[in-house]
Amino acid sequence: MNNLVSIGRAAKILGVSEITLRRWDSEGKLPSIRTGGGHRRYDVSKLKPETIHKYNFEDNRKTIAYARVSSHDQKPDLERQKQVLELFCSKNGWSFEIIADLGSGMNYHKKGLMKLLNAILDDSVGRLVLTHKDRLLRFGAELVFSICEAKDVEVVIINKGEDTTFEEDLATDVLEIITVFSARLYGSRSKKNKRLLDSVAKAVEEASNDTGS
């Protein structure tokens, strides 16, 4: 009995939603063990992502792999993400589409992200693949994941560990916000505001350089 875990824990191990596990249970793909109270339990030894992710969607919804970087300087990393996503999806035998964005993780209006969200809401997506959770959004990814769960979209995160570019991306995002505020304040406010914003931007840039060295 010690090898049994809850549906929430099983979902985390496999990188899918609880709704997906319930569907697989009803379809007989990954049956659960029921407790006396009717709760689902799963045998850890059977929770193998390489086997589970080979299940095909009977409704023919597509797999979308999403990649993002914050700035033009990170374009090589964007290509690396796309290569990782392509290799992972191909290895699992999935037909897929890659959507890529170049923009801040705090920007909810990126062209690729909007295309992805519209496809999810239109029920044309069955699986979303990411290299890291933060590649979707810096803040607010959980909201998108909740939409995916409501729409029965399987979310696969290849690397569940920390994104090694977190500090660099966050610094870039903060600099972008400062730039926007600067554009709004310069010329309409005092030189004191300009000096303050310049000082903050310089501090963020220096901190970014320190983390990258």
C-alpha cells in the first residue's frame, strides 16, 4: 500500500492534469485503485511518462509546443527550445505545431500566446508541451493551466526543475517595464523622475550582469 499515491501526486509525476487521469481511468488506459471512500489511488511503478505520453487523442485535437524568450539577444535560446520541443514530440510520435514568441513573460498580448489561447478555447488543442513552466508566462501560468484543465488539455512540462535563465529573463522583463514607464514620464514629468528611472534601470542591468558572470 505504500506504493500507492493520490491522483494529485500521480498527475504531478506524469506532468498531466487530474482530468486527464480521470479520463484515462474511465477509458481503461491507466486504471486506478479505489479506496473504501471511493478515492483514486495509483501504483507508482505504473506511472511511466514514456508509456503514458504515447496515448493518442481520439478526438484528433492537435499538440502545440510553445517556446518563448524575452529579448532578441536570447534568440539562440529560442532555437534551442524549439529543437528540444521538436525532439521530444517526435520521440513520442506526436504530430505537433510549434508556436514561438519573442517578448516579455509579463506580456499577455504576444501574438503566439494569443494564438495558443484562442486554439485552446476553440477546443482544437489536446496537448500543450513546454520546456519549462516559465516559458509560458512569468506570472499567470497557473491561470492558463487552469483553462487547460477545464478544456481537458494535457499539459506536458519537459523540465520540471528551475529554469536556469530565470534571473536573466526577469531582469529583461523589469527593464522592459522601466522602458515603458520612462516613455510615459519623460517630457511630462520632472528630470528627477528621469534620474530615478535611469538609476533603477542601471541597478537592474548590473544585477543581471552579475548573475550571468
